[in-house]
Amino acid sequence: MSSLAGVAIVTFAARSLIPNNPTTVGFAYLLLVLIIASTWGFIEALLASIGATLAFNFFFLPPTGTFTIADPQNWVALFSFLATSLIASRLSDKAKRRALDALERQQDLERLYTFSRAILLIDSGEPFQKQLAHKLAEIFDVAALVLYDRRTGEFYRAGPSDFEGLDDQLRDAAAHGTSFSDTKRSRVITAIRLGSEPIASLAIQGAEMPDSVLQGIANLVAIGLERAKAQELAHQVEAARESEQLRTTLIDAMAHEFKTPLTSIKGATTSLLADPNQPSETRTELLNIADEEEDRLKDLIDDAVEMARVDTANIEVHLELSNLEDIVREVVASMKTEIEDRKLELICDGQLPAIGADRRLLKLAFKKLFYNALNYSP
């Protein structure tokens, strides 16, 4: 209706405000059709062309006031005007569409570039896949998005909306590299490939995008997932290296700790063997030293075993109700040889309630604290 209103305005201006000859009016109609084609599209320009042709015939070609034409040359002019306006409007509409397509392609490239930068800036605070899905949904303004990582078997959802019932299709796409499209719901599922091997799948709803853009997104997601895997492997290698270094340090420390009770036991037994006729009090004292140091050696071996278990992924915890003060006093009593004349004061405010804990692991933790205190305090 707006295009016909424009024809009416040109007709009124040409007949009442600024009277012109038919040739000038024809050029005015043609200019109007071009403006409408470049602004609203071909359909509106087609209506304007037909309306302008009828108005041109009725108001400006003799005999005016009728849809008949007396001069055959005016028939040629009329149809030439109609054909010219239609062709010009069609060409203008194509040019407009090409400009819009170029603008959309530029926007898609900018979004892909922004997404690639966002992948590089993802931190390690949350799962990489979750942040990747949220960045993708935010940048491409999709209604709903689901990323399935075949390696972990997890689904990561993003977007203001959500859609269910696609888990099996996502698994199938990630396993076999298949794709699925539902144009009615603006929904698409595509496989994420690293080379020729599918490693994940992606479901997007609410955003129509060319296949080239969708493939670009899939490639960037594949690169991001591979980057996350590489970082994870790097962390594991670093953790293993640090664990190996810690294990070496602990073994050296344990070897040093083992020497002390072994030396005491060896001294006591050597003294007994050297002089079997020693007074009973001396023999008893030497045997007590050997017995105490044997207990200490046993504790050291148990501690070493517990430390090895703590370094593994499967830690067996045996919970039992225990009194914290009693555990600490037992640790202090077992370390009386190391403490010797060092000042150690144990303060316990009131009666502590019983707690559920693994007594051996808890004693091991306190022992390490006391060893540190003995080694690094005045």
C-alpha cells in the first residue's frame, strides 16, 4: 500500500502542483519505482510499476481520463516504461540483496573471529566445555545450544531456552559423524570433527546460519576441545612430575628417619652381645630401648605405607569415633625420643566431642606437623 501511495503522490504533484509533460512524468515514476525497489524489495516495486503504468496511461497519455491510447506510438512508450521499470526494479532488488548478503557474511566473519578470540581467553575456573558453549550461545545469539563431548560423555547446555530429547541424536552424531536439520524448528545438529574423526556434536536452535558458518563454528569448537585436552594433559604431566619429585623427597626423608631407630636397636643389641653378664637393670634398660625403637620403626613403616596410599587415587578411609585430644597425646608419646628436652605444651579447652575420623591418617597428619615444628622451630 505504501508503494501505491507513492504513485498517487507523484501523480497528484504532476497534475496539480507542478504540471509536466508525459516524458518528465514517466521519468518521475521510474525514479519512484527504483527507490521503492532499493528500499522495500521487488514485490513492492512490482506493485508500484503496475500502478504507475495505469496512472501514466489514465492521466498523461491522450486521450486522458480513459485507459485507451489513440496514438500507437504511445502504446510502445507505455510498454517500454513498464518493461524498464520492472527490469530496473529487479536489478535494484538484486543489488540490495547482494549488499545485504555481503553485510551478513561480514557479520558472520566478525562473529567467528570473536568466537576464536573467546576460545583463547577461556580461563580454568569452570569446565572448558561449559564456558565454550556459553560463549558460542552469547556471540551467535542462539535460543538454545547443547554441546556433547564424546571423550567425557557430558552434555553442556547454554542459551536462554532449552530443548530436550536430543541426547541420542547427539551421541549418534558424535559417534558416526552424522548431521540432522529441522527447518520448521530452526534446529540443526552437526558433528564436530578433528580431522576425519568425530569427537563431539553440537545442537543449535533459533539461529539460521549458512552451512559455511556452521562448519566454521564446528572447526573452532574442535580446535577448542583439542586445546582443552592438551592443557589437561600438560597439567597431568606437571602433576606427575611434581608427585615424582615429592615421592623422591619423602623416600630420602624416610631413609633418614629409619636410620635413627635402627642405630639405637643396633647399639642396644651390640652392647648385650658384647657383655652378656651385665647387671639386670642395664640389660632391662637396653631391651626397653630396643623394644621402643622397634615400635618406632614399625610406626615409620606404617607411615610410609600410608603416605604411598595417599598418593594414589583410591584412598581407603576407615572411620571410627575418636577423641582428638587422645590422638594428639598418642602422637606426642610416640615421638618422645625426637622431642627429648624440647618444650612442647598441649592445651585443650574443655572436653572435645568425639569425631568420625580415620585414626591412622589423622595421626599421620599430626606427626608431619610435629616433625615440621621440630625441624624448623628454635
